[in-house]
Amino acid sequence: MFDPRPLVDIASAIGREAGALVQRMRASAVVSFDTKSTSTDVVTAADRASEQLVRTRLSELRPGEPVLGEEEGGSVVEGLTWVVDPIDGTVNYLYGIPWYSVSIAAQLDGESVAGAVFEPATGRMWTAARGHGSFLDGSPLRVSTTTDLSLSLLGYGFAYRPERRQRQADAWARMAARVRDLRRAGAASLDLCSVAAGRLDAYTEHGLGRWDWAAGGLIAAEAGAVVRLPGSSPELGEDATFAAAPGIADAMHSALVESGYGKV
């Protein structure tokens, strides 16, 4: 029987190494950056160096297995594929906000089976293996037990394109009256981990790449969250990622639809 736990060990070890590189490079990396989809969507020299390190180590430890990375591309194939976000939360990294990660997941036939999300600024490691639970530094994680939407804390994110961001802001303004509060932290992988730990009751965002949710989505799901990945919840939009504690998942989904979130 396939056991994904050894893949977690590999992802964790490589993630720590890449995270150390990212930390060492920060002073120089932030003065050498480019943009991706828009002028607000940045990529630093450290993003590229981190991904190259991860690819090199995977080629040594898991030779022949394909890699999909945010910076160098790739594709998901039948069998095992590694999915890498070399720095999730690059804008935070750029500004010195310590909420960013290195995210590495193993997907089997397109579904996550192992994942590690490492926080370079704190040294915290979030991990999960399909069917074996999720953990923060070895301690098991569990989602919140909330059942009251009005007392829930919702994490969210914005698109890079200004016109879509405005539509999202309008939807979030309508949601603000239906929940306890909203939090915008800027790193999807860690927002999903926050749902796993019960620090957020729910989280949703449009336009994420597979590398953004591959590890964090598994960590949230293994902690008991209801997780809906892009393409699985058209009422929220084809590119929506959604994770919520089970006690509020249906109510949160309905409130988002009623707030116009699926039309942004």
C-alpha cells in the first residue's frame, strides 16, 4: 500500500533548506525584482533561486519525477508530480513582513498526498500526508469547532488586476456584515494552514495557482476542513479556492454567493 509519509519528510527537508536560502538572500533579493502578470505581482531573485534549489534537490532524491513550479513552469502528469511555490507571499517578503513560506507538495494523479509549508521567518513547519493527519512542528492540527457564521473569522485575498480587485472589495464589504471580522494576510498557503489550526474559521480566494494550494489545501483538509479547490465550486467562481470549518462551511458558502463573490 502506498504510504505518502516519506514524501513529507523529503518536502520538509528541502523546504527548510530553501527557506534558509530565502532568508540569506533577502537583503540582496529585494533590490533585484521583476514583475509577472501586473506591476503589483512581483518576483524576486530569491524566488528563482529557491525554486532552482528545490528542483535540484528533488532531482537528487526523486530522480525522474516531474516538477511544477511557479517560476519555471511544468505540468501535472499521471503518477507523481511535485508542486512548488518557492516563496508564497512574495510581496510580504519584499516589504519585510514575516508572513511568507516555501510550499512543497507531492500530487498523485493530480491530487495532493503529501505537503510541507515552511515559514522561514519563524522556523515553523506545517505538514500533512493523505490519511495521516496534519501537524505544526509535530503537534496535530484541528479546525475550529465554530457553528455560528456571525462569530467567524474569515481570511481572504485579492486579485492582482485592479478592476477585479475592486469587484472583490465590494463583495468583501458585503461579507463584513455577516462575519465577526476579515483578515487579509497575503500568503495563501499559510492562510490555509491557519484554517487547519483554527486561527481562521474559513478562507477563500480567487485566482490561485496550483502551487498556492497544493500543500496548504491538504493540510487544511487533513485537519478536518471542508476544502473546495478551483473548478469544484462554480457558484463561487471557477477559479475559487475555499476552506472552512465544517460547522460553518455551508453557511459561509451561501453567504459568499449572496454577497456576489461568485461574480467577481
